[in-house]
Amino acid sequence: MLEIEVKVKVENLQPIRDQLLALGAQVERERTLEDDTFYDFRPPALLRKKHALRLRTVQKKAFLTFKGTPQKSRKFKIREEHETEVKNIKQTKRILKALGLGPVFRFAKHRTVLKKGRLKICLDETPIGLFIEFEGERENIARLAKRLQIPKARWVKKDYVHLIKNSEEKALKE
């Protein structure tokens, strides 16, 4: 599957949520804690290829996700993505370890998920601030962002791992 998304950093999620609901978006999942752990080899072969392997827990469920190399795009983050639910997280971690993979980065966020047509909209509370994440077809993302009066200049195509690491590096320099 091809994942197409952008993020937008905001000061307050509630007005955006209200606007989305007024535009016909439906709440698919209320505010829930997501815990993401990224795995790689030593030395980091996946990172070198700009791939990612994530194990995400959401309540009592867990999902293993592979993300491929980002494609070239000026405004959108576009990459191959394959995800499956895992029934036994302990065994999954043992399998990853047996393959030579270990945890290399972990963070948690609270996420509310809305849907508008085929567009998925996530309202995220992360360690580095509040974000809206739009995922779907480019035209649908652009159309909804325009209706919300979010200019393309505010779009962020980096993933949370890079944003968090950059934030930590800036904090160390200050």
C-alpha cells in the first residue's frame, strides 16, 4: 500500500476538531495512547535505506508496520507501507530479536482518529507539540487543508521520529 500524508503543527486541536466535525468528518477512535517502538539491525541497515520497522501498541492491540523509502515529493510524504496486527506482542518481540533487530527509538503520543470520506485525519498530542496528520489521496488532503485554511507552507512531511530527534538535538545545542 502507498501511504500519502502531511502533518501540520498547531497550537490547539479543539478548534480543528470542531471544524472537521462541522465539515462532516466522523470520529473513528477517540483519544487513545499509542506507544511506538522502532527496530533496526546493528549497524542500522534499515535507517541507511530510509526504511522503518515499527511495533505500535494501541490499548490491548499491537501492529507491526514496515515503511519503505520515501518517494520524492515537494509537499507530501509518500512511502510504501505494510501493516499487520500481531496477536502476541511478546512473541513478536522475540522474533524481532532472533532476527537481529533491536529497539532503536521509542515514543508515545495520544491520537484521536477521524475520517472524512477516504481521508484519515489524526489529531496528535506528541512530545514536541500538537499536530494534525492528513492521510489519503493528495487531492483530498489539499482540498481539506484549503477548507481548513491551512496553507501548504505549513505542511510538514517529516515523520515524528525525525521531528523529535531534531527537537532533542536543538535542545542540546541551547
